[in-house]
Amino acid sequence: MLTKNTQMNRDQIEMIALEQLVPANHLVRKIEAAIDFSFIYSLVQDMYSSERGRPSIDPVVLIKMAFIQYTFGIRSMRQTITEIETNMAYRWFLGFGFYDKVPHFSTFGKNYERRFKDTDLFEQIFYRILKEASDKKLISSEHVFIDSTHVKASANKHKFEKRVVRKESKAYEARLQDEINKDREDHGKKPFPPDKFDKEENKEIKESTTDPESGYYVKDERTKQFAFSFHAASDQNGFVLGAIVTPGNIHDSVIFEPLLEKVIEKHGKPEAVAADAGYKTPAIAQYLFENDMTPALPYTRPRTKDGYFRKHEYVYDEYYDCYICPQGQVLKYATTTKEGYRQYFSNPLECKNCPLLSQCTQSKEHRKLIQRHVWENYLEEADHLRHTQENKTIYARRKETIERVFADAKEKHGMRWTTLRGLKKLSMQAMLTFAAMNLKKMANWTWKGPEMA
């Protein structure tokens, strides 16, 4: 039977407490029960004057406002304030009553510029929440999962200037240089002088005129934009253990060591580290093995042209340090380059009349070249471990851990794109987003719910 509402109770007056309007299992109740936000006072104490100026807005309220924005995926602080004005649960979370005036949306931005901008406040908040989760025995960092995702910058991709800049130095460069010179000496060759390595290498980049600290990112013909890269590490329960923000044109492998060192500093050394193909490099494999961590890396397809022998078809003889081709010819060591590759060449006189020459090389001199990195043996060992059941199980958990972290961050917490500009503000967004996600997970896992009468 069709029923029409004939009563309009908009003007009805009732006596009710704000506490009664917040559902018993609302997320803000769970968060409030999971952590005491008063720790923020000690973190910001030195940022406020105790003698001068007007009374400030409670810094805990400011930070809680930011947590509302990033926990519930609200697109901006302006919109967050609008939501707080009408949402009773948000008012309850901030400690406001029905008629308390909500701060202006610019308040957080002004406090950021005047107080928080050049500090590590948001990183400290992130690690404090992580410590709470660790104290509750929710963190399981025996296996660490590392990946990155691109966040679209607040910048027009058509507004840029071309600039020539120096290539970024890699974390392992000094270690690699020592290894190269040792390898050359072992082969009876002179080590490279320091200036050989220090030769400045430049590259041309597109620099946004809107946000110069973003990086031009090209994924395919359709995806070309200015972006930032959010690099993150998670444990096997999906808690984010650490994060670093870089321009979008920085390769994942460059940030691997600094990010993992942050995780080790805060949580200790993991037993295994899982990462995708972008991290499958000799330097990363060497770093993990030398530091007693097991790499869990995927299979990567050979990049050899169709119709040619693949590298694994040339057998490496470790004892004699040479390669043997499918026809049995020996490719002898020639030199080690400053990039860290040993070069092995075939004898052109033997290759010239080889029936398999067309499947071996396109060289006009009929000479086959094979390059082997000085740390190639670490990569080969990582490939062997890939076939073990333990490594298969660890790598398969990436989709349940770090990949889900990024999926949730983009779909539920507004991390698909940003309205902020500059690395410092994007680092703030990363720390607050991942802190909110960790806090949400901790709150849900530790929530006991209201007691039944």
C-alpha cells in the first residue's frame, strides 16, 4: 500500500546529547578508542610561543581535522570543513558541540606554512601510530613488500620548459665503484681513477612551470603527465612501514635502499623482501644477499630480439671466467666497463663461417659480445630462489599487501591525484594518508564494541 508522509518534524524541539547521535560502531569511535591523540602536544610544543600571540587553535583539533580528510577521502580541507559543520560524528570526534564554531578552512594551511612546513611532524605522527600498532602486536615485519605508485600532480602537462640537469646519483654508486676496480685488478687491468667515475652525466627533462618539483611520467602513449611517485613498504598484514615521495620520473630501484633502510631502522631487518620486476636489478639483489635478506623477485622475460639466441643459451663457465656459445666457441673476457659490466668477445675468425651466425649476432665484424654485470651472480641466485615454494608464497602475497594498500589509498583515501604542490606538501599528504590507513586498520582490529546491557 502506498503511504505518504504527512508529518513534517523539521521544527521539532528535542533534548538530546551529541553522544547519542553518533552510531555505536562508527569509525570515529573506533579511532578515538584506539589511540590517545594527546601525544601531539609534545611534538608541537616548540612550534608555539608560550608568551606571545593570541591563543591558538588546539593543535590536536588541527591534526584531527586532517585525519578526517584523509581517512574519509575528502577531496580538500575546504570540503572537510563543510562536512564537519553538518556531520555530528565529525563534531564528536573533534570534541565540538552543536553550536561550536568550526575553524575556517584556511586555518590548517596557515598553520602548515607558519609552523609545520619545515619540520618532520607528520612523519613523527606516522611512526607514533605505527608504534601503537606494534605495541598491540599487530605488526608482522618478517616479510616486507615494496612498491611505488604515481600520483597525478596538480600541474598542466602542456606547460613545461625543457632543462638539462645532472643525472641522479644512486645509493650504491660508491659500493659499485669499489667492486669494479677490484674486478679489474683481479683481471690484471688498471683500476679506474676517481675522475673517471665522477664525470658529470646530463640528461634533458621536461620541467613543469606549475609545479617544478613534479616529474614528467610516461607510461604509454595515452599516459603522459606530471606526477609524483609514492614509494612505500608494507608488512604482511598490510600496515605501511615507511614511505618516501619523489618526482614521478625517478626510477623505483633508486629509492629501494633508502626506503628499506628506514624500515630496518624502525622495525629491524626483515627475513625476506618482495618487489616487482622494476626492482629486479643486480644492485638490489647484491644489497639484499649481502645484508642477509632473501629477495622474492618475479620472472622477467628475456629482451632478446626474436630469432636470436637468448643469453641463457650461452653457458657461463665460472672457473675459467668465460662464455661458451651453442656451437662450442669460447667467448673470452676483454674488460670491465665503468658501468660495472664485464665484456666477453668471440673470435671473429671462427664466427665468420659459423652456420648459426645469423641467429647469434648482427655485428659487421662477425664478433659476438656478451655483457655480465659484476653482481650478476646475485641476480642468478635470486632467480634460482624464485622456484622455491617459500618464495612463491611470499611473492604471491604482494597483491594482498602493498598492491592493496595502493588500491585502497587511491579508491578510498583520495590519493589518485593531488591538489597540493611541492615535495614537502606531497610528503605531508603521503604521511597523513598512510598514517590514516594504519590507524583505520588498527582501530578496526582492536575495536571491542559497546558492551551489551
